[in-house]
Amino acid sequence: MIHRYEINGLTVQTGDIICTMNGKPDILPGEFWRLVGKLVPGDVDHVAMYLGPNGRCIEAGALGVVTFEVKDGVWDSEYLMKRRGHLVDTFYGIAYPLAGRGLSSELEDQLRADIYAFALLQVGKSYNLNFLNSDTDDAFYCSQLIYRAYLRCGIDLNTGMAMEALPGTNQIIYPQEIWDECIHRLAQPLSIHNGG
């Protein structure tokens, strides 16, 4: 079944991607995560996937692959900190990997169901610290989980983005690549600065 929800006023369906920036002003853990985010190219530092029903989402983070619940349609990273390994981030927008691909509604629903099933099978797997190995399904980092779920359906979200000074970093799947490769909707500026 395909679920629909709204997060910070933006509509999501099963398989759509929540994009965030590390950090949040006005709290100390938020400043730590903002500095970590500076290591990742682009504005988007982290991604999670909307599953449903209601506000149920999945991500790969410090605790490995976990699910969590966005309550009342509001991204509140402070409320979610413990469940998400103390990650503090700010809602950036939603990426729609299936939009604009000319898919029939039946095929789109089939792909969403497959992506949902694949993602749920990964719950409990550990965090992948080897960012250069994006082809494994044994452990995941955030954007690798999204990449692997969509690659199975014939959608390659790796654009070859790399850090210029570091050879081989084009093998890393960056959150910014997912944002750039998909039709997306940016959160309202007020939401970005206030964290949701």
C-alpha cells in the first residue's frame, strides 16, 4: 500500500526522500552537527525515506538503519534525537525520485512498494563507515540506503559527484546528488532557518 503524508507542508508518498542540513541553531548539539555537515559537499547533508503509514520514516545513521516517526507532520529533530542517534538536523525539502520519469501510476505504485519492502528489510543493519563501498547491502550510510533501494528499480541516483582533491570519491553517494538528480521541493525559508 502506498501512503501519503505531509511534512512541514510538503506532500510525501512512500519512497520519497526527506532532505536535511546537519545542525540547528540555538542548541549545542546542533552546532556540532552543523560542523560535521561542512564535510559533506552541497547544502543537503542527510537523507531519509518516507515509508508510511502516518509519519513513519527510515534512515541509516549512527545507530544503523532505523525507523522513526515524524509526529503531527512537523520535522522536530530535537524530539527525534534519541531515536536517531542524537542527530540534529534542519528540514531542507523533499526529493521525488519517481517524479518526471513518465511512469504509469501502476508502475509507479509497484516501484514504491518494492522500494518500501527493500528498505524495511535493511532495518537493524549497521552503519557503513566505508563510504567508498556504496555497492554493499551489508551496511548502509544515509544516501547509500536510498541509492541501493532505487538502483534495484533501474534508477541510478549516482551522478559521479566527487571532492576534487580526493580521487575516487565519485564512488560515494552524496545526499546532494540525490537532491540534484530528482525533482524536488524546497522547504519555505522560514522552515529552513527555524528547523521545522
